[in-house]
Amino acid sequence: MPGLFDSFTLKAITLRNRIAASPMCQYQAEDGLITDWHIPHYTALARGGVGLVVVEATAVSPEGRITPGDLGLWSDAHTEGVAAIAKAIADAGAVAGIQLGHAGRKAGCMPPWEGGAPLASVDPQAWQPVAPSAVPLIAAHPHVPRAMSLEDIHRAQQDFVDAARRALAAGFQWIELHFAHGFLAQSFLSPHSNLRNDAYGGSLENRARFLIETVAAVRRVWPVHLPLTARLGVMEFDGHDDVNLAESIQVLQWLKAEGLDLVDVGIGFSTLVPVPWAPNLMIDTAAQVARDTGLNVTTSWLITDAKDADRAVRDKKVDVVMVARRLLDNPHWPRQAARELGVVGQVLPTPYAYWLQNWSPA
Ligand SMILES: Cc1cc2nc3c(=O)[nH]c(=O)nc-3n(C[C@H](O)[C@H](O)[C@H](O)COP(=O)(O)O)c2cc1C
């Protein structure tokens, strides 16, 4: 059985190992453009030894940004900067992936460490978010999204397609569509946020329509030999997890039929219900999703122990593990994990490996 440090091939793309840097917003962009922060940050993640780096949630339109500092790919002017990120990742030996997203009703907020609240309407940077229905995340909060017209919906889908085309031009080889965390796509799927009574609301198939059509449309421009993946929130921890999971599995079967290659099994966050945090929280759920959909899977959430990660891969629960905060602590965590698991050489550049091996006790 392959382990954490065995390669993973999906379509024409091979990861040198099964550790991926999970997408992490950096809040450092200006008008969606990269700044001096981004290249060293992504170079560090890739040099640290992961097989795949998925670049942070990158907005497909300005109103799709979670915060004003989000990276964007909504115009050709944004392509050059993210191309430099893709090159830095590939030069360091990892596969360059990018997460494309639209924050829906959660757009237009302060960064989390400033409270994450919606920008005050008097703030010159503020904008009114859009969503399937005019339902705010925070009940009775004035940050009420504008309910999208059919034209808005088709525009947003086209924005995903255009961003995918730019990501390809920029040199990315892996796309993750952000269909989780209560952002636009997840908010179509969730009855908490979707009260529509047209073709995009009501039945599961209608609530899933935005996601299904978006995958199909992106697949048409994203080459068939490159992985098309999505992060889907399959649970909300809102007391209806069995329903959420069963519905998500059905939705993933539809997405697979449209050409989805892998799912990053995530959390819905469509409500403010607290999550029962625990180590390796989503691994068993990811395994169930893999079994029931036949899709390749990855997941994140509190995977911090090398042996746990290796076991999850060896037990075929996941194909790849996504790691986020552990890599912020230490971008070289894959090297540490390799040493812990007794895997020699793989992620260590030759000079480091030489000295490590030569200056160790016999
Ligand atoms: C600083 C930071 C930024 C994040 N930004 C994103 C993001 O852009 N897109 C996303 O889907 N998840 C984002 N996440 C969630 C991570 O991708 C990951 O799912 C989560 O942190 C759980 O993994 P961990 O326990 O290894 O940190 C972010 C997490 C952190 C810590």
C-alpha cells in the first residue's frame, strides 16, 4: 500500500508525495494583485517538501473577495503575478495548484484577526455581497446580501471559467474550486442560505445546479489531462450530519459525472454552529466519501502527526493529506515527517541529506 511519501498520480500529474499545502488566505494582496509577501511564502511551502501547494482562495470577481486583501484572478492583469507564484512552486519541485473561489454572502469582511465582521457600510472599501438569497449569515445583521438574478448566476459561473483559463495560462496544473465554508457555491447547496424557488433552489438537484454547471463549464476550458478538484463542505455539524453527508455524496456523484477528479472533503460552515474539533476530524468522513463516490479524496483539519497521516494514506482512507497550520509553523514539516517515518532522502535536497546522514550517530 502506498504511504505518505509515495508519489500520487492523478491524470497526467504526479505529486512527489501525498502531502499538500492546504489553501490559506494570506490577506496580503492589493486589488487582488500579489505583493512582496507572496513569492517567498509560496517558495517556502514548496521548498519544505510538500508534493502539492494549493494557493489560497483566489477570487474570481472583486465582489467575491472575503476581505479586501484577498488574491484575485478576475482580470488578465492578475495573471502575471500568480504566474510568478506558480513558477516559484514548480521550481521548488512541487505541483502548483490554485483554489478559485467566490465568498458569496461572506464577502466584504474584515480579516479574522480584526474580528472578521462585515466591513462597515461607511468604509470606502465596503461592498454589498451577493448570494442565492437575501439572507445574512448573522441573523438580523445589516450586511444583507443581494439575491442574485439569473444573469448574476451565469456571470459568476463565467467568472469561474475565466479565472480557470487564466490559471492555466499562469502555469497552474491543479485547480480546486472552493465549494465549501459557506461561500457562494456552498450557500447555493445549503438550505440555511438558499431560499430560492427557481431552478437554483428547492430540491437537492436545484440547490446543486450552480455547482454542477460550474464544474461542467470549467471542465470545458480546463484540459482533460489536468486535475479538476473541489473542496466541498460535506457536514455542517448542525445536527443534520447524516442528511448533509448523504446529500453531499449524491452531489459529488453528479460532479464526478461532469468531470470532477478529486474532492477535498471539508466543512460547510453555513451556520455559526461550533465545530467539535478533534485531531484528524474529517479523515473517516473522507474515507466514506471515497467509498461511496469512487472519487479520489483529500482532507484537512488537524492532521498534524506524521504517523496518523501515513496511516490514513496506507489504509486508503485518503489519497493525499492537506496540511495548513502545521506548515505555517514549519514549512519543512514534510522533512520532519519523513525522518520520523524513516523515509530517507525523498524530500531532502541532496546537500542537506548528505550532512544529516554523515553527522548522525552510527
Ligand atoms: C491562515 C489560514 C488561511 C486559510 N485560508 C483558506 C483558504 O483560502 N481556503 C480554504 O479553503 N481554506 C482556508 N483555510 C483552511 C485550511 O485550508 C485548512 O482547511 C484548515 O486550516 C484545517 O487544516 P489544519 O488543521 O491543518 O490547519 C485557511 C486556514 C488558515 C489557518
